[in-house]
Amino acid sequence: MARNEVLSAPNILEYPYTRTVGPILGKFLTELRDGRLVGIRTRGGKVMVPPAEYDPDTGEDLSEFVPVGDAGVVTTWCWVTAPRDKHPLDRPFAWALIKLDGADTAMLHAIDAGKESAMSTGMRVKARWRDERAGEIQDIACFVPEEAK
């Protein structure tokens, strides 16, 4: 082999497995399919969205679902000027943590605000639901500024 020759080999990275979502995330996804959002109450009384199977403070199982609103407040955000192929929108948008009405935690989702200057921490946004839903997080196409809804 010549000293300057580069060795190469194909590398295919795959994750060929499926995962069941279980009763907690399963209910969350079923509710999304039906156009509703739910959280779960922790032992300390806080409502987490999306719900988790275990209390983050105590490790105890959780099971008390709580309906929450499909509107809320942006707690933090970042602007995406050049969306990639697998992003939820094909135009500039924001990724944001959104604290839904009735929740104590924030969930990550996309906001279609039109332009960066329309975004601000503390602004109110509302879910834009897909017409056809399948029980997945993309059942919420994105969030939009509440006054735009």
C-alpha cells in the first residue's frame, strides 16, 4: 500500500428497532390525535407536559392525567433562518419552549411567526392542528402567535 493512500470503508448507521410508547405516552399521543393536550400531575402537584412515567423528584410512578390548554407562553426561543429538510416547516421559524395553559413545565415545538421580529419571550402562542392526525407530536403542525389564530 502506498504511504499516501487513504483507507476507507462504508459505514451505515441505522437504528433498526421499534419502541412501544407505553400507557403514559400512549395516552398523550392518543389525546393529540383527538386534538387535545394532557399533562401528568407529579407527587408535588406540578403538571408536566409532555407527561413522564415517573416523578422526576421522587422516581414514583405517575398516573393522574390533567387536561391542559393548546395555547401558552413562550419561555425561550431560537430562530432558524435556513430550515433543513427534516424540519417541521419549509420557511424560517422558531424552536421554542412553550408553557401551555395549566402546565408547570414547557414543551419544545416549532412556532410559525413569519419573521424573527415577531418573536419574543413571554408572547402567547396557540397550536395549529393538522387536519388529519395520527397520534404523533406532528399532529400539532406548529404554534402560531395567538393573535394570528
